[in-house]
Amino acid sequence: MSIYFSRAVAAWFAAFFVTAYFGGKDWLLTPAYASNASLIYTGAIFAAVYVVLTFIHKITGKDTVDRASLAIITAACAILIARESQNPFVITAVSAGVAVAIIYAERSIGPLLSSLKVPRGVLVCGAALAALFFAVFTGGLTSLRYLTYSTPNYDFGIFVNMFHNMRTRLLPLVTCERDMLLSHFKVHISPIYYLILPFYALFPSPLTLQIAQAVILASGVLPIYLLCKKKGLSDKYGFAFSLIYALYPALSGGCFYDIHENCFLAPLILWTLYFFECRKFAAMFVSAALVLLVKEDAPVYTAFIGIYMLFSGSNAGQEDENTFYRRHRCKINGIILFCASLVYFLFAAYYLNTHGQGVMAYRYENFLDFGQNGLLDFVRNVIVNPALVFGESFDMAEKIAFLLLMLAPLAFLPVMTAKPARFILLLPMLLVNHMSDYQYQYSIWFQYVFGSLAFLFYLAIVNAAELGERARRCAVLVSAAAAAVAFSGTSLTKLYYIDKYKEEYEDNRRITEILEAIPADASVKASSFLVPKLAQRDEIYELQSRNPTDYAVIDLRFDTTRAEARYSLLIARGWTEIVYEEDLVAVLVSPDYTGE
């Protein structure tokens, strides 16, 4: 009886998918679509699919096709619904439905998948293609963000100007970050950026930065594949986790606020954990040192790795080693890593507080009472009142939605363990993403996710390796399907940049012509979304800057009332209009400008 029911459900979902795919775009989740859908057309497709599945079952005498069809069609419907909804709770709900269908189907198709012989080279190439897909998809769409003038000064303009100065002066100087000439390292300590500089020197374009970020993140496929091998998983699982990584919503989503140093965190943390698993401590410390160079708060990640090494019981079975160090080397190196991370963090905090713009402790002011200020008060309050951690970490729907988008695409594998020490590696996500009320830190659309997701993938792999074969197979299949569903409802929606590029091509081409006519040695103040295009010069500021400049460029595409007010103010001060393209851009020159 169950096979007839599953066949009917598969036929029903197939009928829904066909009708919705061709006629439900942009209004699928409304009663209006349902009232206009053809019941006869739906019924005909249902009957046709049901008859075909029945015929196949009669010929084969097996229910394999029925079960597989239900899983595939359910996943296709879930992808369609996720694309239309784009709601994290809906995405999670339909992913749960897919999980049920896959678990039901696995009883028949699981042994077939396990017995399927796929050459190792094919699976390795598949993993490489997953990385290539991510790099092309993410690098391409974020490049279109720049080409459509959709990238603001904060933060892309800042980094374009910084790399210009790194290329010409070898210093990370910026003028458009704090409205004065300032080293970016007095805001964030990120010497890791120098690893990108040789490529930027060869191809000095803002596009290089967007593509570099995508390639850096895509490189995380390699340590993921190697981790799978190290934990005894087959190449099939290596390929599967590589694919899940490429489709993981937060990985691509975090790139859509343009390049940030955080992109180095994902591959470097994965390498650090891989070398730890291999007990290659020298290489582990090199990777950890590179993590520290990413940002002043990066020691948080390496410190938790050190704590994990101390409490994970990694020395079990090594009592026969002939020296104290060899018997306890994991714990000893964990302590060293933790202490080094703490020392570096204290140094970075001291430097920023005394020579820079200060540590951004305000992002945790929700943990501070009146009169309290700084990280020490934050740490004190967390220690004496852990209830505050739970109250602040899960106090809003947005944080729960974020948690679901981080865990559901991994089929909740990161928490499927009976080993308490592994939960230590969930604490960076709690601290960085959940405890803060700074809204960007608990969103998959910003760069703060890259460190946390590296720990989640490590935990997913090591936990999967300890499951029974059938449970592992189900979990990874569900994860792959859930990642595809979540990708459809999140990152895939960014394909609209392609349409935006086509529709606005002539307008953007004209804006580019106008901006490129401004002398490269002239100082400029400009509206935020025009700054990145103009930032490859020594002096570039946002339009409201009080610094004297040679040119002012006003974006007329959006808030025309405010733009016109700024335009009128400059004219009143004696500036001369040299270009005025209605609804596009205006360029004015200072009365004090003496250049050509």
C-alpha cells in the first residue's frame, strides 16, 4: 500500500512542479496563483506520471524507481518553493520534507549508490568543478555588482583605494574610510591582504579584488576533501562535501558585500584543523599564524582551536609514547596555540586602542550596563551571568533564521555528536554571530560568517565519519539536497545582477565614460556608489567630506532631492558644472582647481 501512496505523492508533486515552473514565477505563493491554475492540466500530468511509474514498476518488479522519483521530485519542488519564498523558515521546512523523502528512498537507492564504482579521478575532478562553479558564480556576480555601480564606498571603495596605495606606495593607506589619509590597519589589522597584492599589481582593477575573494574561498574545497580522506571517508564523500561547500548559502552570500579580509578565514581555519588531524603541528602553527594575520579578532578562532585540542581527548591511545611531550603533544600544542592567540589579541587590542581607532567593542554593548565600557566589562558580565548569553543570542527571529541557514544545509551534522568537546567549536559562531546585536554579524549576506562556517564543515565531516554507513549516507544525501534548496532560496536570487547589467548597460556605460574623463591625479569627492570606480587615485572622499577637492561627482540615480540639494550647494559655493546627465550623474569642478 505504501508504494501506491508514495507514487501518488510523486505524481502530485510532479504535476505541481510542471505547472508552477512554467506559470508560477513571482506569484507562486499566493492564492491568486492557485485560483488561476488549471485543475484539468494538473490532473492530466498527475495521471501521466502515475501511469509511467506504474509501468516501470510492473516491468522491473522493484520499487526503486518509485522511491527515487519521490526523492528527486520532492527536492525539485522544494528548490522551486525556496526560490519563490526566500524565507529561512520556509527553506528549512521544505528541506525537512526533502529529508523525509530521501530517508524513505535511501532504503532502495542507498546500496546502489554505495556499490556504484566511480573512478577516483572523476570524483576529484567533480570536487574541482564544484570549486570552479563557486568561483565563477560568486566572482562573476560580485563583479557585476561593481560594473552596475551597486558597490558602496563602505566597504568596497575603501579597499579599492587601499589596494591602489598598496600598489603605488606599498602601504595600506586610505582617504575615504575616515575622511582623512589613514592606514587601514589602524581600523582593522589585516596584513593578510598583502597576499593579494601581487595579483592586483598584475591586474590593477577592482574586479581583481572581487574575483580574488571568490577564488580564495573556493580553495577551501581542497582541505575539505583532504579532511574527508583523513577521517576515512571515501572519495564519494569527499566529492559530496565539496559540492555542499560550493552550494553552502553563507559561503557565497558572505561575498555579496564585496571583498573583505575575512574571506581568508574559511580556507585557513580548515587547513589549521586538517593539520591538527594529521598531527602536523608545525604546519598547523603556520596556518594558525596566517589566521591571526586576517584581523584583530581572528585570535578568537585559533584560541578555540587550542581549547578544543586541550579537551578533545586527542591523546587517547598514545600512552606508549616514550616522552612526556609525545604522550601529551596535542594538549601541549593546544595550550601553546591558545596562549599565543591570547597574547596576539591583547597586542592587537592595545595597538588599536593606543595608536588606532580603537577596538570595536560597541558591537557587544548589549552586554554592557550603564557606565560599563570595553571588552573587560563584556567578559566579566558573561562570566557572572551566563543567562545573559542565552537571552541575547537567541532573542530575535533573525538570529534563529540565521542559525537555521547555517545548520540546515549541513543536515545538522555539526551537532550530531556525543562528544562534548566538539561543541567547543560551535562557540566561535555563538560569540561572533549570535551574541552581538550588530545586525550584520548574524546575516549570511556579510563577511562575518566565513570563520564560523569553517568550524561547521569540520564538525560535519568528523561527525559524519563516526556514523554508521546508512546513517552517514542519509545525512550526507540530505545535506546535499538541503544545500541545493537553501542555495536556490538565497544566493541564486543574486542572478538578478545579470538582468540589471543588461537593462542598465547603456546608462552605466555613459557613467563610466564620464567618470573616466576625470584626471587620474585629481582629488575627488563622490556619492558612495561612485567611489569604487574613482578610488584608484591618491585622494578620494565621500561627497559630504569637508576636505577640499578638485572635483565633485553626484549620483543622480536614487535620492534626487538630496542630490539636487548637494548640487545646488556646490554651485552656490562657486563650483562649475562640467557634466550633468539627468537621472545619472553630475560632475562639478572646484573654483580652485588649476589643472587641465
